[in-house]
Amino acid sequence: MSNLRDALSDISAIRGQIARGTEFRGYGPASVAASGILALLVAAAQEHWFKDRAHDFQTFLTIWVATAAIALLLTGAETVARARRVHSGLAGEMIYNAAEHFLPALMAGMLLTVVVMRFAPNVLWMLPGLWQVIFSLGIFASCRFLPGQMFFVGLWYLATGLACLALGAGGSISPWAMGIPFGFGQLLVAGVLQMRYRASP
């Protein structure tokens, strides 16, 4: 029995090693592009219906947290389905590996939001920029098993995040501080994935 457990443990370790050394092809261009278009539509709608609420941080956060949750559900569902189809027997390990690299940034963004809302509401205007910087760190952490061009997507989010922090010091939040970075950023991700998948089907 001990030999069987050791053999199963070795097999699991080998599968994990293979997963860590294999390019992850589970992210789907369609859902990523949809999340980018959603960000642009939400920004346009917020600009139209809430343009007189530039200092209403609660409404701003509610809208964008809900938007992020919808985008996460869309991309998560397609990622699981696509990974099972593309990576077949290694799908579980590949999804775990992808989550292991990106989830720390996602959790940091969520916890930072809670802390800022609770203890530093006077700097809520900084959240869009901070979210983008943290998102860029998640992308940089994931670059090892994604197409090389994804590095430039990370630079996009880092640059837009720093720009939002530099330009938003007036204390108000524009919906375009979220719509433009995440809208075009996610469309850029979708474009990189689509080109990669076409180049090596």
C-alpha cells in the first residue's frame, strides 16, 4: 500500500511539473473580449446616468465590483470549458497553475478595497489606479505560461494605473478611469490570445 501511495504521489508530482512547463491555452478570446466591451459599455452608461455623481464613491464601487464579478464569471466559465477541451487530462492541473499565479493579485485587490473603504475612505479615488497596478502584477506573474506578448499587456495596465493615480488627485472618479484601461486592456488580451491560437492551433 505504501508503494502505491508513493507511486500515485510521484505521478501527481510529474503531472504538476508538466502543467507548470506547458503554455496555458485555457483563456478564451471571446469571453475576454466580452469583458472588455462590457467595461466600455458600463463606463459609457455610468457617464450618461451618473455624471453628476463624481464624488459618489459608493455607487462607483458598487457598479464596478458588479461589473468585475460578471466579467469573472464569463471568463471563468469559458476558461474551465476550454481548458478541459484543449488540455484534456491535464486540465485540472493547468487551471490550478493558472489560478495559483493570478489569484494572489485578485485577492490583494479585493482586500485592499475593503481596507480602503473601511479605514481610508478619503483616498477611495485611488482605487481604480491601484486596481490596475495590482492587475498588472497578476499578468506579470502569469507571463511565464502565457504568450510572450502578454508582457506588454501587463505594461499597459501598469501605465494606465500609474496615470490614473497621477491624474486623479482631484478627489473625483471618472468612469473612464476604469472603462478605458480595462476595456482596451481586455481587448488587447483577447487579440494576443487569438493571434497565438491561430499561429499554433
